[in-house]
Amino acid sequence: MDLHELPIVLASHSPSRKLLFEQVGLSFEVMVSGVDETVREKLSAEETVKILSKRKADAVSAHCLEKAVVAADSLVSLGSKLLGKPDGPEGARQMLHLLSGRTHRLVTGVCIQYRDREKLFHCATEVEFFSLSDEEIDDYVTSGEPIGKAGSYGIEGRGIQLIRSIYGDYANIVGIPIGQVVRELRRIMD
């Protein structure tokens, strides 16, 4: 079977992840897991995103026999701090102040399940922010773009102006390391 014929379920409501799947020509449907995203233990960003992506894949796979399920979760790691999605505009402002003028890691965990096979991995990309003024942060938060985004920014939108440099996979910052996902889907089909 050709990869483009494989029935795929994306276990995410993220418009950015959907866009990446569309850009590489994958045929897929969306099914949101609705699982609790709380991780009680103090774990690394890598461990946390892998646990959450597996939890999402497990929830969706139960309803999707004979389909490949792809689930993902992203966090920003700044030293020992883990930043998920902001709880509103003030939370977004606080996160952006923390990231201003610093380098952080955006870490995405991915779980792919197909039949009796599973591939669980993570991808980390380093992102350096410019030093941001209060006015720049307020302008960006007012745009609404930070809401629903790990670390309160989206590189695929207006957030690109906040970023001085990246080292690693650009698509990972957008939402999922799509190149690696495509390769893992091919492997899991064999």
C-alpha cells in the first residue's frame, strides 16, 4: 500500500498540524482525543510529551481499527520550566516575557499506532527570541495568536517576528516534525 492510500487519523484539533499534513499530501481525518493532559509527576519535557502523545493515541486508536493514528503534544522547555498553552492573555504575556531574549527548546512528542505496532518518539528544536518590548508583547497578545499555542507563540504566523534564530526542525515548531512522521508512517506500514 502506498502511504497516500493509508487511512490516517490525526488525533489533534491543531490547525497547524492539519496544515502540515495537507502540505505533504497525506489523506487524513481528525479525531480529537479529549484526554486529560495533566501529568502529575515532575518529568522532563521529552518524557512529558511522549506520555501525553501516547495517551492521546491510545484514546483515539480504540475507535479506529485498521487506521494509522498519529497523536502529538508540544511543550516549551526553558531551563527547568515547562510551558504549555497559556491560560489566557495574561498567561501569554507572562510566558513571552520569560522567553524574551532567551533560547528555549520546543519539544514535540509523537505517537504513531497502526494495527499492533507503535512508534513513540520526540523531536526538539532550539528557538532564540529577540529581546521583546512590552509594546511588542502586548501587540502580539492582542492579535489573539498566542492563545492555544505551546509557549504562547506560533512561528507560522505573526510570531515569526519574535524569533531571532532556530536550530533544528522548523515544522516541529509549527506543530509536528512532519518529515520524521512521514518516514515513521512508511516504516510502520511495512
